[in-house]
Amino acid sequence: DNDKRYWLAHALDEHELYDASGREGQFTLRLGSDDVFFKRHALKEAARKKARIGKYAEAVTLAERGDLWMLQDNVNYGELMSYLLEPHRILVMRAQGDIQAGKLEPAARTIESARDLMPGNIDLPLACVPALETKGRKADADALFDRFFDHYRKLCKDYPRSGECHNQLAWLAARCRRQLDDALDHAWQAAKLAPKNTTYLDTLAEVHFQRGEQKLAVDAITRASALEPESAYLRKQRQRI
């Protein structure tokens, strides 16, 4: 029963039982009926799990198998944005795999393709800046970060009341551990524009954490947790900080 197995895997994921969840996905792929939604979901989840443990080449293969289902004329994404997000996600994983394998020229081409596809999606630098640094390519890492940082700095200047623009810039800088003074300024602006937005408070906490300001980081993430007490993500962030 694909439907019941899907919800079982989903519940296991929520409890961070990823190995058990992965087994349910494998059962769907091997034994389940040819239902497009569930087969594709199982492939995509398997890809995410491979990426989570750094097996990017395998993740790309699984994700591309999942996307083959979308070539049928009676299948479509529920949201239009997915037609950009899904190919972009595969490009990011491919770039990570190439960097991991030391294939830096193919990685550079893939990074460029991903940036052209979604020039504002910070998933690319968040994944590839640390990976490039690990391979001793700090100049390439800096250049990739700067392109996205400058993109969002211009957006913040053009749209100073956009909390999302300020937040994206601050999160990018915090997770890449660069421009932390600017990151703090933009994180505060986002939180000021929407003081009950837990995503913005989480970013503010992360910026303080990366700056070594633990008390302020704890204060910000505690405020976020109080607004969403059921959030497992915020609970884990608070424990980490």
C-alpha cells in the first residue's frame, strides 16, 4: 500500500529515524504499484538521504530518475516554482559531487548553470562555498559568495522594507561565515520589520552564534521557540546553540 507506506516514512522522518524511513522508500520502489506520486516521492527522498550523507553522485542519479516521471503528459507539479527548484536542486548536488571528486572544471560549469537558472537561490553558495574551501579553493569560494552577497545587497538597497531580502543576505553571510557585521545589521532589520517571524529570529540567532555572541544567540532562538513551541527544527537549533 503505497499511501500508507508514504505516511509511515513521513512519520519516521519527523522522528529522525532516517534509516527506517529509507527502508520504507526502498519497499515502495521495489514492491509498490506504479503510482507516479509515490514512486517519484520515494526516489526524491532517497536522493535527499544520499545527499545528507555526502553521496552526491548517487543522489543525482536518484533525483533524475524521479524527474523522468514528469515527462508524462498527464503529470505535473503542484506548484509552478517546482519546475525551477527541482532542476536547480539536482545541479547543486551535481556541483557538490564534482567538487568532492576534485572535478573542479565540471563543477564550475555546473555552478554557472545553476546560477543562471536561479540567480537568487542561495542554496547554491550555501552548499558549494564550504565545499570549495575544503578543497583549498578559497578564491573560488569567495567569488561565488560575493556574487550572491552583492546580488542581495543591491536588492536590500532597492527594497529596504523587504524582510525577506534582509533575511536572505544575513542567512547567506552567517552560514558562509563571511561579512558578519553586515549580516548582523540585516538580520536586525528583518527582525524589526517582522518581530514575530520565527525564520527571521532564527537567522538573527545564527548570526550571533557565528559571531561568538552566545547569550544573544540563545535569547533570539528562545524568542523564536516561544512563538512556535512545537517546531522540532527550532528546538534542535536551540540545543545546538
